[in-house]
Amino acid sequence: MTVYSSSASSIDVASTERSVRGGLIDLFPMVEMSREIAAKTARYDAEDFMIDDYAGGNIDDAFRMGQEDGEILFARRLLTLIGS
């Protein structure tokens, strides 16, 4: 299955090894780590999510929590894009 394709290259997700500028990289560890992160519950998952309920006006806490939720949401999106 090809997820990304252009005239220059394509990515076949059936294989865990990719050729990158003549070298091989193993994507399996990245996919496994992404699965672990994506399985976490993000604060943003709550239907009635309100950052102020969590951070109480502390912008440093709000930033950190946004960073954590962003990592979770990115991992979910990445797994969706690669079909894993």
C-alpha cells in the first residue's frame, strides 16, 4: 500500500525499512512509540474540554498541557496517515 506518492518518490508502508539517501532506516520503533503515545488520553478528548479548568490561569501549565496533548494528537494523526 502506498500512502505518499509523487513523481520523485513513494512510501510503501507494507515495509518497515525505507531507503533514505542510500541508507536504510527502520521505522518500526517510531511506529511502536507513536502507538504508545496515541493510546494516552488527551485532555482535549473530553467533550467539555476547557483549558482553564486544568490550568487555572497559569499559562506555563496551559502551554505544557497543550504540548502534551499536541504530541498525542500528532501521534494519532501520523498513525492514520501511514495506515497503522
